[in-house]
Amino acid sequence: MKTIRTPAELEELRGSLAREQDPARRVISLCGGTGCRALGSDSVFEALVERIEAENMGNQVTLRMTGCPGFCEKGPLMVIQPEGIFYHGVKVDEVPEIVTRTLTTGEMIDSLLYVDPSTGEKIAYEREIPFYKKQRPLLLEMNEKIDPTSITDYIALGGYGSLSKVLSQMTAEEVIDEVTEAKLRGRGGAGFPTGLKWRISREAPGDTKYVVCNADEGDPGAFMDRAILEGNPHRVLEGMVIGGYAIGADEGFVYVRAEYPLAAKHLAIAITQAREYGLLGKDILGSGFDFDVQIRLGAGAFVCGEETALMASIEGRTGEPRPRPPYPSQSGLWGKPTNINNVKTWGNVPIIIENGADWYAELGTEGSKGTKIFSVVGKINNTGLVEVPMGTTLRQLIFDVGGGIPNDKEFKAVQIGGPSGGCIPKEHLDTPIDYESLTELGAMMGSGGMVVTDEDTCMVDFARFFMNFVQDESCGKCVPCRLGTRAMLEVLTRITEGKGQEGDMKYLAELGQQIRASSLCGLGQTAPNPVLSTLRYFPDEYEAHIRDKSCPAHVCRPLIQYFIDVETCNGCGRCLRTCPAEAISGAKKERHVIDQDLCIKCGSCQEVCRFDAVIVE
């Protein structure tokens, strides 16, 4: 390894790396994202190394532990090139067969192939799997192609080429113009035009300026930023260096939560490698431009995802928001102009520079360009990371890509935007995913968290869950958020306990509007959204809880009772033996009975009953 001092040397290195690649060579890409590691991909990788060495195939096979390719539901994931063979759920004891059959003869192993649940067809190739067909990976494109701890893997596929182009061919103004013309909007939630934010930062007076990457991803069910930093940290770094050049900054910070140890580890490796190769530090590529990046670990406070609280934390102060203006682009870190963007926003920048603003602006809708990554979780068949063009409808994402709802249940609503977002019901499934459309429905794009619910979800309890989260995470600095969210949570809790009162719905709506209008920061202002959206679209469920003292979804324990049907029960005794409260009685082969005074409503009796004799009312 030697320091790359000029754009020509970078191209020379890329050329030599390309010449070393045999297009016919076997390449095994094994997912090394957090989800697949939790399912055992580390052990699978070790077994592959040992088996390939034992078979003396090291010169014929390239083995890579890569980032997450998205289909988390099916991990550990493996893709074998050049054919693109897709295996899922790979286990250690299946490694010998993979090596001796697939790598040696190209023979596929049926038990590892994906089975399309709608047709029963076995699908061998990744590109033909429905989950991937309607996606358009830009940010996630390299995740399964490179080892995230290898800078040369990234360079071989064009990495740092955009930085080279910027430093050798473009002025700072031209870079800002390109990002502006691409109409890139911030991917962290608010959707503010990135080019405009950069221009304000550049025009702000002062010789010292900073750029910041907000990787403090705290939404329940969200893991987009984590997956990008785990799988391709160099793309984010490249975007930050370009951004630093554009606004006139020479130092950047990545604020990542400590609960993301693998992301922080891979990012630290990437920063070290970029410095060693001369792509961070002094006189980058002989341009005279200096720029370096530091990591700051957050302690898991949700409020530190808000930009002013994040900056306070970087400075070593308590992570609390402050009033704006002044905005960070005018007075940010240590009072200096600071440009803060999300992981996904920075990652888009090299793509725009490489392909051009016109190319990027062809993707998406008029007001929302490019692609968007979502973490899709909840009551959906294909849990995972999804990257689709802006304008894709909710129906296409949930049913075509996401595979629909498990167990033939009915779709009920999707929560978009995390605790700051709102719930969108089934009558709006054909809504295109863009900033304006989602806002009109009472939701928001947010950073990309998406939680799908089905007919068995109680929307009142669902709203209570999110309100409990935001109330617990409130920094407490401003009264509307500190006390308002607590009051909303208390009312929601009462309702789910069967103690709701007439006027509760009106009170929640009015209080939510007041919190939205008067909270100090964006997190407080959007905290009522889950409640307000469920009040808007599911008033009948609130009314059932309040007036009828019943939970239509049979979720809220104080409002339900378990009974054993007299005609269906055959007295097998499974429920009696399982009940932790000893609330079930009855002789063998005779109908059993649940004592309502003893029943703790855990549902274990219903889970073990083979005859559907246990019913909930």
C-alpha cells in the first residue's frame, strides 16, 4: 500500500485492481450484517474458510464477508458469482455440500433455494426473487459486493472516483450546483433541500466550518443507517469529504450511537484506511484541500438525533436541543457554521457526482428525487431493508416487495417515520411514497422506519406504545413535551385499561395540536403524530375502548376475557397443564373451564390448544 497523491494514481490503482479480477472466478459473498451475524454467519464464514483451504481451492475462490443485502428475514444470506446463485438460511453443517457441489460443479442445493410462497416455485438466482425485482439499489448496491473493511474493494468498483472528479475538475460552487440540480432532499426526516443547506453553510461568514454525519438512528424498528455504515462506510466518508470541500470545512464528525458496535468498528477501520491511502488528511489527491473525520459515540438518547442536541453532545455537553434560529448552518459546533446531514444523504452525494444531476433527477417524483431506503418490520412476510424509487406506492412496497401480510391476515395500517411519523390505513395503500403525499396523510417520510400492522393490532395500544417511547425519551427541557406527552400517555393508558371517559378523544386531539405547535424541537413537535393519525383514521377503535369497554383486536388485557368453547373442547388437558396461574380446571375428556378471577390473560391456553377451543371476547 502507498499513499495515493493524485487522481491519476487513483485511476492507476483502480485499473490494476480490475486487471487482477477474473470475471469467471467464483466469488462467495456472505452477509456479515448484524442480523445475519446474530443468525450465525460468523461461524458459517469460518467453516467456509476451513473447507476451501482443505479442498485447496483458495486460488479459485474469493470469499467475502459483506454488508447486509437487505433480505433480513432469510439470513444468513449467501450469493455465489458469477451466476448470482442465492442461498438463504445457510448453516455450518451445509458448508461442505456447498463447497463440493456448488463451487466445484455448479450444482445447486435445493434445500437452500428461495421458495416463492405464492407459487411454490424454487428460485435459484437473486435477481429473480420478487423481494429484489422492484427495488432500485443505489446506496445498497455495493453492500453485497465488497468487504466493508477493505478500501481496495471499494476503489475497485469506482469508490473515491467522485471525490477525485470534484477535487480535480470542479469548484465548490459547481459541486453545490450539481447537488442542487439533482434536487436531493435530506434523508434524515425533514426533507430539507441539501444543496440549499450547503449553500447557506458556504456563504456563512467564518474561516472555520464543520460537517457532521447524523448516524444517531434511534427509531424503534429502524436500521437503515446502521446497515449502510456496516456495509459501505467509505461511501459515506466520500460524501462527507465532498461536502467539506463544497462548504469550506476541513473537519467532520460522525455521530453514531454506541449500540451500533459493528457500524462504529467498520467506520473506524474505513477512516484509518482512508488516511493511509491519502484520501483523508492533508493535501488530498494533491489538491491542496485538507479534511479529516472523527467519530463520536452517542449514549443512546433519542433526542440526540435532533441536530442541536447532537451538536451539544459532540461538544461534551448534555444532549438537549436549543431554540433555532440561529440554525447550525449559521452557528453550529462551537459557534461555527456547521452542515449536518444524515447517513443516507451523505451516501447519495458520490452517486450524484458520478452520474450527474440530470441522471439522478430522472429517478423519483417531481418533488422527491432519487431512491429511499426503508427498514420494513412488523406484520410482514419479508422483513428487511428495501430501497425503492421515490413514488413507489405503499401497496407495491408492502405487497410486491414485502410479500404481504403473514398467515393470510388483513393489512391494517403502516407506521412511517418512527415515533415522529403517523399511521396510514389500507384505504391509502396506493399513495406514492414521497414527502408531500405522506405529509398530507398525517405521516412523514422520516428517516425510513416502517412498521406494518395487521388486523390483530390494536391501534390505540399501538399509539400508546409510541407515546410511551417518546415520553420516556423526552429530554424534559421544554414543558409542552415534558408534561404534554406524559398527559397523553396517561390518557391512552387509561383508555387501554377500560377507564376511558367521554371527551378523551377530543382532549387527546387538542393536546396533541398544542404540543405540536409549542414544543422546542422537531422531536417534540412530531411526538403526537402517532396518536393524531390513529384518532384520524381509527376513531371507531377509540370509541369501542371508551364507550363499550372492549378492544376489537383483543389486545388490551383489561378489556378481554378467555373462554373455552363447550362444543369444541375435548378435555385433552393441554391448556390446564400450561396455565401458569392454575386458572383452568376440568376432568380429562370433559370440557374445561377458566376461572376469570384467577386468569392473568397471558394467552398461553390459546397458543397450545390444538382444537381452537379457546376463544377471546
